[in-house]
Amino acid sequence: MERIERDSMGDRLLPDRVYYGIQTLRATENFPISGIKPLPTYVDAGLLIKKATAIANGELGCIPLEISGAIVQAVDEILAGQLRDQFVVDVYQAGAGTSHHMNLNEVLANRALEILGDVKGNYQRVSPNDHVNYGQSTNDVIPTAIRIGTLLALIHTLYPALEGAIAHLNSKAGEFQHIVKSGRTHLQDAVPVRLGEEFRAWARILEGHLRRIKLAAEDLWVLGLGGSAAGTGMNTHPQYRFRVAELLSELIGQPLTPAPHLMAAMQSMAPFVNVSGSLRNLAQDLVKISHDLRLMDSGPKTGFKEIQLPPVQPGSSIMPGKYNPVMAEMISMVCFQVMGYDTAIAFAAQAGQLELNVMMPLIAYDLIHSVEILGHALGAFSEKCLAGITAQGDRCLAYAEGTLSLVTALNPHIGYLNAANVAKESLATGRSIREVVLAQGLMDEEKLAEVLDLEAMSQMISDNPKA
């Protein structure tokens, strides 16, 4: 069966089974670009906005309570899993997101009609524009949906994953605290360090990123919803923006407030750039950490092999018994994608003109997707890699005892130039630092043993009660 729908451009036939309407149909025809549909979290954000606006407009007498209730019921059904296949507009679409926005409005209107015992397409009774979208515009709904969607993704995906990674790193720091190894700078031998402190340093790095991301996310609490088309609030009730912010705060558990200047909140994409930048910052350090882990696990015969990353799958189609650090490789690829998205968001954020940024669909997808893939990647990386790392203690100790940089500890006792000569002779002859120093009579055996105590040398200053 089919039904006829009409918009300002004319009439079109739609299959009666679909809940989207004529404007969505036009968008699917106009934008067969990527095949990528809106992210479920982004759809949820729009639905929550429509729920809050329907309640507020019903309470304020702007739309009939019967219609308000039907819209709210439709939203709740979709949030529970129904009709998820009805959100079909390509990510790359009409500027500002009008096509996706109307997709939301049409699906909710048609489901509300059914709830009221009517037929889909009877927009005289429940209109996508006049009821579902009362007092709203794409221009204030979409930036609000980006805010809500990003907050949802952070709360449900990235924050738990970051906290989990930090916990695993701290656990390994305690487990490996007694293991001494050679430090390395410039990929050359450096003074001894504790393997546990390397893991603890990574935990502190991620704690800093979690704090910075949460601080950046506070910008998302300020909403331009209620600004309508251009930020003036045309066709909205005076109390609408305050009540909608209050309702959305209750729905997502965040302290949302109306922006003090709605036009500014609608025009500027700065909050999204700020959050995206904090994600890029995290991604850069995650790449460094993943590369460090791969290097420390390199081998098993011809590399460092100071640690063993958990083997999770065969590593070669031709070399039997080979295992690769695939979880670390995966997270680096995700981080590179996040960095690329950050660049796209930066370009899109400066591409607005006057009262509107028309590049918001790109920002919406790239930002929310960045949060979610980082969260999913970190979660998998933590459980399948960090949690199962083991240390090769004997190999670590051998490197620590063999590093030429042990001579650094001799500087206060024999001077920099003498220490440098000791290092050169050790490298040239293959004799240990200890042997060369004793042979040259630079220190006695007892004092040398004290100075070259690896346990003391690798202890962090903060762990020294005399510091």
C-alpha cells in the first residue's frame, strides 16, 4: 500500500509501511553519498530533545496535551528499540541538518498519529512542523543534539573506558614495581627505571586527559535551544527554553542551562572544537603508549621483549607460531581516525556564515563517532591487552645491568669526563662498567657497589622519605 504526502514542493507517493515522510524521501534521493546512517546516540539525542520540547509545549499550552502525550509515547517507544530503521538520511546531507531533523519530526508525527488511532500522513491532526517541531528550528535543535549526543557518548562510553584503563595501568604498576630495567631516551640506553613506574606514568597521563575532557565537556551544558531560527526565540513561549533545559537535565542527568545569549550559542561551534581537541590530545598520548608497548614487546628473539602482551589471535598467514600486538595496533588506528576527525571538525566549525553554521551534520557525526570509537577501542584494549600483560623480569634486569648509562651515577664521584671515558672503554672492550672502574682505580669496590645499586638508582624521588 502507498500513501500520498504533500510538502511545499508538491506531492509524492510513499510506501505506507514507512514512518518517515516526504521530506525524508527527498533527502534519500538527493544524498546517496556514503551509505552511513545517523549514529544511534545522535538519534537518541534528537529524540530526547523532542520529548522535552513536547512536554514543555504541552505544559505551556502551545500544543494540545493529547498530541504532546502521543509524541512522548512515540519517543519512548523508539528509545526502547522500535522503528530504529526509520532514520535513513545519509550523514552527508543538507546543510545544518534539516534533512535529519525532518526525518525525526516525520517519524514521530506518524507514530503519534497511530497512537491516536489515526493514519500515517494525516498531518492536519499531528504535523511534523506545527506540533513535533513547535517553537523549534533545525538551527537550534541540531547544535543541541550535538551537545546531548556527545554528553551521552562521553558518559556511557568514553569515561568508563578511560577509568578502566587507568585502573588496569595502576594495577600493573603495583605488580611490576620491583622490576628494574634500562630506561631509554632517543631509543638509546638511559639510566635504570622501574617497570612499574612506566605503567604508573601512563596511568597519570590518562588521569590528566580524563580531567581535561570532563572540563571541556562542561561547555556542552549550555544550550541554545529556544533560539528558534536565528537566536531571537521567535514563535517560542517565554518560559519554553528554561523548562526544556530543566527537562533535558532530568533526562540525561547533567546540569544543563539555557545560554545567556541564544544567538551566540547557535552560531559558535567552539564547544565542539574544544571537546574534539581534548579527544585529539588523548589520542596522541594513546598512540605513544601503544607504540611503547609494541616496542617493549618486540621480539621474541630479536627485540626488547621486556614484557609480553597477551596473544589474542594468530599473527601471520604464512609464519607459524607468530603473534602480533594487534590490540595496540588497533588503538593506534582508531586514534589516527580521531585526529583526522578533529581536523575536519576544525574546518567545519569556521565555515559558518552570519546566523548559522551549515556544516553541523559533519561535526555531529565526527565528534560523537570520535567519542564512541575511542571508548570502544580503549575498553577492548584494556580488557584484551593491559589486563593480561606480563613482565620478563630477567631480561629487564639484564638490560639494566648492561646499560652504559650506569656511568651517570658515577658523575658526582669521578667527574663527567672520566665517566665518559669509562663508558667508551666498556663499549670498546665489552667489559662491564664495574670492571672498568675498578681496573682504572677510580673507586674502591665497596663504594662502587653502593653507587651502582640498581634498586636505589631506579627509585623515584617521590618514594624517598628523605626527599
